[in-house]
Amino acid sequence: MFLFKNLFLKPLSVPLTVTSNNGFHLRPVAQFASLAKSFSCQITATFNNKNVNTKSVNTLLSLSLEKGDTFTLVAQGKQADEALEALQQLFETLMQDDKEIKQIEKTAYSYEGLVIEGEIISKGIAMAPAYTYRTTEIQHQSEMDFGTALSRSIGELETLYRNKEKDENAAIYLAQKELLISLGTHCHTLRELEVKVEEETKNLRGTKLDAKKSDYQDILQRVKKHLGLEVKVTFPDRPFILLCNDLLPSEIDQLQQTQVKGVILKEISINSHTAILLRAAGIPSLVADTQSLTENEKIILDTPAGVVVQDPSSDDFKRARKRRYEDEQQKERSNTKRFEPAITQKGRHIKVFANVTNIQTAEIAKEEGAEGIGLLRSEFLFTDIKPSFEKQYKAYQKIFELFDDITVRTLDVGGDKPLSYIQIPSEENPFLGIRGVRLFKTHPELLEEQLHAIFLAAGNKPIKIMFPMVSSVEEFNQTKSFAQNVAEKYQLDISHLRFGIMIEVPSVLFLLESFNDVVDFYSIGTNDLTQYLFAIERTHSTLKADELSPAVFAAIETILNKATKPVSICGELAGNKDALPKLLDLGMETLSVTHKCIAQTKEEIRDV
């Protein structure tokens, strides 16, 4: 490690070399700057005689560091030594983990129509009329000032990041949040922010970071929406292939709710956040010049071949259908057993449930072969604005219709999942403060409305209701009594519902005999349990607790040995193939994993 000793608070420095083929781009820069801000010392980066503040994403990006570039990290202050060591360690990790997005090799093709070649973003074959991207500006009444709009936008991005933190692309939202903080630091009006965004996107042209200009527009549009100017994208209510210069990352979620069959973009890089999200969504996508295509013209999008077929013949459609059928058959062969139960070599049936966040992921989980929902993260409704009772009721009702066995976790915010519209006093350590079940005391009206919606949506179905962050038997009893009082207030029969807890707080391990008398079930949340066992915040940039540590498995073994009520596991460990044999050996019989892991987890269980 190349560090100078911290003598008399002299500046310390360390050289860092970019080794990622992607360069030092927005996502790793955001994580780097976020860690830098945690140290109370001055930290700068120097490259080509340019000196910038590393705590600002925007200024750090301005160095346009590409593979092979070496910059000097300089720190001065009482934490300088500690800061350089932590930042160097993080930088090396970021470089190792930043995998290059390589061009996909194209397959051969034979079409009679005019062929437009392009670059593959996401594989798939689509046939549908072309539809040109269009937006409408809607001016709403808003009395919000710029500062509040900026703060709300930053809070939304933080919430998006936390709600999707198990998603491999969650860092996109963290990157946008840090970028907005950086841009907004010296802006006091919307016009100043617009000018700043325009300047910075202009500076990106011709560099490897040019692909990130849509992120600048995305965060600007988010702020504008709070100030009353909404840019609404319109999509048809029929199947279509979207033609567009570029899309904003935030528009991908909306696109997924339509009948889109494919996307052709003109001005985009396969490394852009939009491209990454299109791949994650599984939407066949291509980069190509669509200037010659016309509205409503029926086209073929063959992304494995990297082509758009204009004016296709009847034989072209037959070929495309055949290729699509062959692709679907291949996927079907790999998924044929996903609906079958997961039986071990010794004949044990292990239930594989899903962790879901909304109706879309619940529907996907159903299609992927989930036997139930082991964790419904109800906070998906509580994001930008407080949801109405009606909205909550309808959302729960739709999800409850999909499965017979469902566990709903009551609102779990606070800590790393803040809500912009509820007031929680400033806390030195939010992870040890007001979060999870503790909201029943600080915000009872919020939880009363949620429980009312859940009870009503459940109908006669035996839904399981799970309280997060319970630390004592008294806490559970008080919360259950609260729930019973809500049911009594609205004259609802909840005798068929079951109440349990997430085991996340280590104190529960020593109280299991008492908990057995009052709870109906347990679910082990290994993410937080591991965090509290090792006293390492699970979102920490450099410190990481080992989820495969013997201490974690010892805690799980203690739970399984002492619990007399059903136990499941819904933390990230449940989907870790390296942990699976040990979990089953300890006696675990119900796993709840992300929808992407269901078929794979079932197959792995069959080999144990």
C-alpha cells in the first residue's frame, strides 16, 4: 500500500490506476464519493494537472478517467490516513467487480426484406408495428420551492436504491442520487440546475461517459415533476416496437407495464444505464438508425442477428416465427421442471417461496414456479407519496389472489429505507433507531391504515402477517394487540389470520422458548440478522460481514432447535447455492428467494 505517514497533518497521497475496461464511470464513482463523504478531512483527486473534490460525483466524473489512467488521491486532515486506506481498498474492489459489457456475437440470418444492421442490447425476436416515442408536457399546480423539490428527488432515489438493493442494478439509483446531490449543491433555482445539466452533458460528448447523459436528464426531469412540470410518455394499448433516440432509465419501469415487444434506440451505448435496465427487463433491444422506418409499419426485430427487417415478406415472417419458436422452446426446456416440487435425494420436499415487492414480481414469481410468497415487502407501496387506503387495498387484493400461502411483512422503513413524508427524529445510527415494528408507536395511524387494508384484502384467506425488527416478547404482544384492536375497530374477523415475526434481532435467539407461546410462525431475515451479529452495517461501502460464517449457521441452528412453530428463511442466504446444503442439513424446509432464483434453487435442492 502506497501511503505516506500522517505527520503534522501534512497531505497524504496514493496513486490509483483505472483497470476496468469501462473506465471510472458513474456507478463506481458514486460509491467512491459516498464513502469519501464519510470522512472528516479534505480529499481531492488530481489528474492531468486538474484537481477536484472527490466528495462530489460531478467533479470526479469531470476527470473522464479511462482504463490505464492513473490519478493521485490526496487527503489532508485528522482522518486522512484512514480515508486513503479505505478509499484505496474500495477502489480496487470496484475495479475488480466492474465487468465489461461485451458486444454479443451475432447469429446468421436470411431475410428478403430490407435489412438494417445494429448493435445488440438485449436478445429476442419481435414482430409488431413500429411506434415512435413521444411525450406530452403537463403543467400541474405546485407550490413547492426548488430546495424542497431537490430534497424530495434525492429522497426518492434513495428509496428506490434501498427497495431494489438486492437487485444487481440497484447501484444505478445510488449513482443518480449522488449525482443529483453533487449538481444541486451550488444550485438555488431550477434554471441554475438546467444550465448546470446542460453544461455537464455537453462536457460528456465524445468521452466514454457520453452514455451517462440520460442520467442527467432523468434527475432533472424528476426535480421538474415536483415543481409541477410532468413529462408524460405515451404508449399505445396494443403490441408495438418502440423507436426512440434514447430512453431515460426511469422510463423502463413504465415501459414494462405496456405491450412493448421490442425497442430500437438510435443514440445510446450498450454501457448506458438505460441499456442495462432493458437487459434486466428482458426486452429485445437494438441500437440502430431507424430514420427510414415509418409509424405503424410492421417490422421484424431480430436482435440475436442484430438486424431490423423493413418491409418483410411472408417468408421473412415465417423465418422469424420459427426462430422465435426455437428460442422459446429452448427456454421452455430449461424451465420444464420449475412447477414441480423440489424433492431432495432423500425424498424431503423443500418448499420454495418467493420474495416479492409488487404485483409484477408476484406474477413473475407465479410463472417461475413459486409455491407461495414467503416475504411480501409491503413498503413497495410507500415510496414517493403516501398511498391511499384504496390503493393499498387493491394492490394487496391482486397479490393475494395469486397464491394460497402468503406472508406479508408490515411496513419496514427507517434505517436504510427512509420515507420522505414521515418525520423521524435525527438519529446517530438509524439502524439502531426507529425502524420496522417500532413505527407502531411513532406512526400508529400509518400502520393502522395498512393493517386495515391487509385485513380487508385477505378476505377468508389465511394470510400470515409478519412484524419486522421485533426484539422482545412484550413488543410482539403489544403489536399483535394493536392489530386486533384495528380489526375490532373496523368489525373484521381475523381469527383465520396468523401472526409471526422476522428473526433479525439477536435478542430473539435467547427468548425463543417464550416466543413459542405467542407467535404462529418465524421467518429468519438473514440480511439484518447477520448485520447485527457482526455489528457491521449491511450497506457499508467497505466493511462486509460474511453471511456464510459459522456464527450465522450457529444462530440458524439455535432457532431450528428451539422453535416449536414453523420456521422459514427469507434472507439473501436462502438463495445462496453455497449455503443450501448446510441449510437443508440443519433441517430448514421452507426457503423464500427472489423470483429469478426459484427454478435454479429448486434444481439445486434436487441434487442435495
